[in-house]
Amino acid sequence: MLDWQHTCLTLSSVQERKNLIYSLPTSGGKTLVAEILMLQELLCRQKDVLMILPYVAIVQEKISSLSSFGIELGFFVEEYAGSKGRFPPTKRREKKSLYIATIEKGHSLVNALIEAGRISTLGLVVVDELHMIGEGGRGAILEMTLAKVLYTSKTTQIIGMSATLNNVEDLQEFLQAEYYTSQFRPVELKEYLKVNDTIYEVDSRAADGMTFSRLLNYKYSDALKRMDPDHLVALVTEVIPTYSCLVFCPSKKNCENVAEMLCKFLSKDYLNHREKEKCEVIKNLRNVGGGKVCPVLKRTIPFGVAYHHSGLTSDERKLLEEAYSTGVLCLFTCTSTLAAGVNLPARRVILRAPYVAREFLKRNQYKQMIGRAGRAGIDTVGESILLLQEKDKQQVLELINGPLENCYSHLVEEFTKGIQSLFLSLIGLKIATSLGDIYQFMNGTFFGVQQKILLKEKSLWEITVESLGCLTEKGLLHRDSRGASEEFQCPFRITRLGQAALKGAIDLAYCDTLYRDLKKGLEGLVLESLLHLVYLTTPYDLVAQTEPDWMVYFRQFSQLSPAEQNVAALLGVSESFIGKKASGQAIRKKVDKNIVNRLYLSFVLYSLLKETNVWSVSEKFNMPRGYIQNLLTGAASFSSCVLHFCEELEEFWVYRALFVELTKKLTYCAKAELIPLMEVTGVLEGRAKQLYSAGYKSLMHLANADPEVLVRTIDHLSRRQAKQIVSSAKMLLHEKAEALQEEAEELLRLPPDLPGLGAANTDKAGSRAGGTALW
């Protein structure tokens, strides 16, 4: 164990189970401290643990890596991401649970535990990337989660960690936490700037923050100068293929262009480096793409180069990340999302420009990107090089030598996702029901701590009154004025619609629209195809960002069956309207743009469910395949939310069974025989096909598989991944077996309120029931 880790774990505040925030540079070993504390809570204190991570991919990576601990040490590891997760979580008899959740699912889980009166069973909440509390709607959700835990459970410890925190005092006050920090980094990081041909080393002691390091010495032809004015070829060939390199680019298109440009000028010798394994990567990409491979990747992978951004499918991204981690690929051109996602370090990190899209780089983003440089246990040093133009020099120096950005609450700024959603849940969960109690709760939030800085025109009291008024007007709350002497003591009650919105975790901006759409759907629900149901679960927040390709739209419309045309007619969208849009004709009839755009996205999802091939749908609609997959993930998650919404409203009983099945279809979007294998964390469609073809056709097959046999029979599967798949399958099998066992025992247990069963006989009843259940 590293010295700082030992110091942190033996802090008196940690020993006394006080809340803790700790901050270290990326790659400093923060996660190990959290994992030791989590294991201590599960095994020694026998309490459940919640770990909150920012992205689905990181949740799945963590599930895979910790399932083997659960199997060996006797606790459950449960996934709460996308459409996965049970509310309230299964109540375990003996074993404890480690819930690994995204920000949104973590919030729903805490709500469910509070409602079930089980929040005290949660011994520890760990938050990775705590600085995200200052980032828009997701930050507001994270703040609500932590504020509720603080308010409802005095025995739950909160641990927050981050590499990029500045105004820690505000977070300390909010979380009532101690603070520990260290500048330790296992691998030294050297920061450089490149202006024209000159490389400078970042040096805080120098007058202007940098000192001359060297001139780039690389012979450039005229053609190369024109194609590569930034000298990227010179910078990457100093490290690859022996070491790895990441090149961060401002946009997705730029990633692909840079990857292709580099390969045009790399020596043909690069083709020989691990040639056979690179051919395997292309072959595996073709398998997961249903026979298709991106032409850019087909040209760059032979050189050990690939792009990495959200335009890739999950299967493609996983394959490329595996190839990079094992050194088959030595260079990624990537967007800033890689810095915040899975752990893919490199010897050298190059930032192509001080911009993310068109926005100038923030110090937090810069720190996260350069933090990927230097691989512990592999490299002795890591380097980062930021490429810049003379015009940006002053701004870059301020960026590099300035403080990290402050973290501010978005609870009020994100009105429907933030403060309104919070108030609805406080009243619905009976945490605080009167104006006075809600105001008191607000004072204890991160926003409450920062109210003097954030509030300019209105007071916190005024904002609280206004927000409760809005919720009452929307029909989500009503006020009960009976028996209260003061107005601020009058309790609020949640309405049935409010309860449905709370249970479904519906953004309140869309709550009315969802209710109207479901109500209208009942008038003529078309069940001859899935299109109508898919339309009802197409996420509203993606509709505003959509601009249909009208020719594609018209072509798809003309191929609809009569039943599918009925769906469009019910929504007021006609083929002639789409035809006129496609041909650019003037349109007199007004049609709701949101409905038209939402139906277009429904066509994309519907095609995907019919074909289960992202590539063909991507070509049909002329959309990036990664975008289509993100749309699918969003729809699966929203379908799960709509299901919970309908469960609370009796009038929507007909939808319940339909949305259960639809959620499953959207979650896996694969042939039925592959779904049992895809339930295992980390097994995507491509891997499931390989396993199925090799004879592993059920969860039981995977749980009892020999990892060594898997490595031999499944292409491009490392020993580590094989072990993780087996562990995850065993964990899932144990969960299902335990749930069935508990159900059986519950059925055979004598009810304690059985007439004629005296108090003296209660113990006997319990032991008899136990004996029967055992039998």
C-alpha cells in the first residue's frame, strides 16, 4: 500500500466513520482506498454499500472487477444502470449488497430505501468524481441524493473523491466532512507546450510559467508540412509503437481525420508490429458489425491506430479498448469523453488544441486529460504536450497556472430536474411535508451553503414558496390546510400524478406531456406492431436535438404497413405532409414539430428492433451508429421509467405488461436466445454471439465455465476478461437462486397474525416455518 493510502485509511476521522472528501491527482490510487472501506463496511460492519459512478460503462467495468470479490467473500454485487436495477432492492436475509449505480439510478435507489424504511441498512455511500455535483442536471440529482442521505440517516457514512476539486470548503460544509489531500502521483508527469517548432516545459517557478525545452527535429516534406502543420507525426513517432499515445481532438470528425492523416505518413514498418493480432481486431470488429467494418478503422488499425469517440457502438469501443490495453493498438485519437470514462492511460498524451468543440478548455478538463499520461507499474514518466497557436498563448498560460474552476450547485438553475423534483420527492417520501420543514431541508443542501453567492434577486424562502406553487398548479401536489395554526406548517400531499412522476423518475418538464400521450394512446392503441409503444417510450429530451432527414423520413413512411400508418394518423402525421417537407413545398397545415421529430426517432428505434443490426439502421437513416445505440440505451431507460409511472396510475393498467416486455426488448435488442447471456455484465451482443456459437447457451453454462477453456475457444478474450465473465455469471446466478429461496421460505412461513396463534407460540411458529422451509 502507498504511504498516502495508509495515512488516509488510518485517519481518526475515517476510524470514527466521519464523512470524508479526499482529492488526489489522476492515477494516484484513490479507488483502492474507497474499495477497502467498502469491503470493511460489507464484511465487518455487515451493512450494504452504494457506490455512485458517472457513466454506465464505468459501472459495468466496476461490476466486472468486483464480482469475483463478492463470490469469494460472500456479498452481492448489483448493477443499477440504464434499465437495470430493482426498486426497492431485494431484502437479503444474510448476505449484504454492494449497489453500483449511475447518478440517476443511485438517486432512485436512495428514494426506494427511504420509502421502504430501510435507509439505515445503507452503511456507506461512495461518490467517485464528486466534482460532478457542479455539472448541470446530473449534478443537481447527485446533490439531492446526498442531501437526502444526510437528512434521513445519521449512521450512513459518505465518502467523496475527485482529482479536480477547488472550493472544497463549501462541499465540506454541505457533507459535514473532513478533507484529505495529497499531491502524490506514482508516475511523474511532465507537462509541455508546443508553439510552432518549439517545445516548452511548464514550470511554475519561471517568470511566464514555462521554460524552453527543445526544438522539434524531424525532416518534413512539403506534402507532410501541408497535411500536418501541427507536427503530430513527429510527436507520435517518438513514442509509438513501443509505448502508447493518446491524441485528444476537439471534435469527433477531427479524431477520424487525424487518425487517417497519421497513417498516411507513418512508416510501413508499423504494419509488421503485432500484425496477426491487428488482423484479429479487424475480424472481430466485422463480427460485431454484422459483416461491416468502419472504412476508417479498416485503414488505420493495421498501423496500430484507431479513433475513439461516442460515434462507435459499445461492442466496437470495448474491442478497441481491449486491443489498446494489451498493446495491440498503440495510439488513440479521441475526444475529451475518454478522459472522464474508462481507464486507458498512455506514455504520452497530446492535446491537439486548447478547445473542446468550440469552447476553450477548462482547467478541470485539462487536468483530467493530462492525468491519463503515465501508466503505474509500466512507465517511469508520463508526458503531456498541449499544441497551441501564438494567439492562444496568454489564455493557455492562465489556464495552466490558474486554479481549478469552482464547483457550484445547479439545484435551482435546473428547475424541473432539480428543485421541483426534490420538493416532490421530499413530500412524496414524507421526509419534509410543510413549507417550514422544506425550507429547513433546503438550508442543508449544497445550494443552501452557497445561497449567498448564487442568489441575487430572490431569497431562498421566495424560491421555495414559488417552486411549491408551481408543483401545486401542475396538479402534482395539493395543500392540506386543516388543523394547522400557521400557513408554513400546513402539510402538502402528493397527488396520484405526482406519485407516478416520482416513482418513474420523470423529468417534470415532460410529466404533463407523458400523461397526455399515454391517455391519448388508450383511445386507439395499435398493437399489430411495436411502433406505437416505441413512440410512447422515445425519450422527450432527445427530440429537441433532432432534425429529420426528410427524404429518408418520406422513404420510411412510404414503406409502412396499414397498421403502422394508423399510428402516424393517430398522431396527426400524414405521408403527404412528410412528402411536401421532403420536396421543399410550402405547407399550410400546422403539425406539432415535436410529434413529427419524435415519430422520426421512433422509426429509427423500430427499425433497430426489427433488424437488430446497428450498421444497417445507421446506413438507412444516415446517422452515426454510436448515436443510434445511445438512442436505444436512452429509450430502454425511459421505457423502464414509463413502466414505473404507469404502475402508479390505475387507468394505465393495460400498459404495464406491455412495457415490461418492451423494456426487455430495448435493453438487449438482440435475438431471444442471446438475452440470457447478455444479462451478464460486460457481455454485449458480439461477445454473446461468440459464446452461443461455442456452446455456452445459458447463464448456468457461463457460471460453471472454466476461464482457461473460454480463453482457448473464444477469439480475442483475455484471461482477465474470461475470469470476470465467469464471476459476473456466478454472481447473477447466486442472486437469482437466493431470490427464489427467499420466496419459497416466505410462502412456507406461518403468518405471525394467524388467528388463534398466541404470543407464546410465536417462537414455535417461527421455528416450524423455518423447518418447513428447509424441508
